[in-house]
Amino acid sequence: MPSSTLLIKNMVCPRCIEAVKDSLIDLNIGFSGIELGKVTLTQEVSDVLKSRLSTALEGKGFEILESKTSAMISQTKSLIIEQIHHSDESLSENFSSFLAEKLDHEYTSLSRLFSQVEGITIEKYITRQKIERVKEFLFYDQLSLSEIAFKLGYSSVAYLSSQFKKETGMTPSEFKKNHSGERKSLDQV
């Protein structure tokens, strides 16, 4: 039985996977796997059914990606979000090698494409995702700053603090004391 893959924009968490799964089930579309940004269907779907799925997903804040460029950007973002927000294992390599290997593309071309489409570099996007993760850790107050720095692959607490201040305008301590509830949804970072 032939299978088909759909790439879906804005899938950033396990609840997103459940929301997409619900839409597939509601429309009686067979699938064999769902992961962040990607659905593997058990067979090709008609244009009419794909249009209905697209409408259902848009109602939940998702979008089926049609162009290869959009798909590549979405996959890049999904891999970064998965690694920073949902993986308990630290990368044993740098993000450029990780992304190049996972996406089977040369990093320089990925980076150039990402910058052209998103208006920021991949490195800046990674930093923003890490800062949102730091905010989450600070909000739940279960790890020390040095544990957070280690968990997110920072070389030191000082480096983490300087990046945090550059992105938010305050130190992690100031944020924790004054703004612990101010976080962004991952698809808006």
C-alpha cells in the first residue's frame, strides 16, 4: 500500500500531535505515524479530502506545507524545538551538524534559506528557543541556573545570563522575580 507524507507547520508540542491526530480521525484519513511537523499517511488522499483536512487543521492553527522551501523551514524549526523543548538528551554534536544530518542538506544552504525566509539566522532562532526554555525552567523553579545552563548546552552560567539579558532585557534573576509568567507560545518565538 503506497504511503504519503504531509508536512505540517506549527506543530510544536505533544498536544499539537494529538490535535492533528484528532483531525485525521474525524475525517477518517488513515495514518501510520505522526511526529512534530510530519504525518505519514497510509495512502494518498484525494484533493477534496486534503482540502477538508487543510481547513480543519487551519482551524486549529496548523497549515499543510506545499512548497519544498516552506517544508524545509518547518522541518528545521521542528527539529530545533524537539531538541530544545522535548528531548532529555543533550546533543553530542553542534546544531549545524545535527540539522545537516537530519535534513540531509548542507548546513550553509539551510542557513541561507532559513535567513531569507524567516528574516533571522538559525542561530538566533535557536537562541530564542533556548531562552523560552530557560523561562520555563525559571517559572517552575526546579533547577538551579547552573543546572539549566548545563541542560541547554551553555558553556557557563555567565554566558547563559548574558544571552538571556540580551534577549529579554533583564537577568534570569530579575525575570524570575518580576516576570515569571511572561512566556511566548513556541510557534511565536
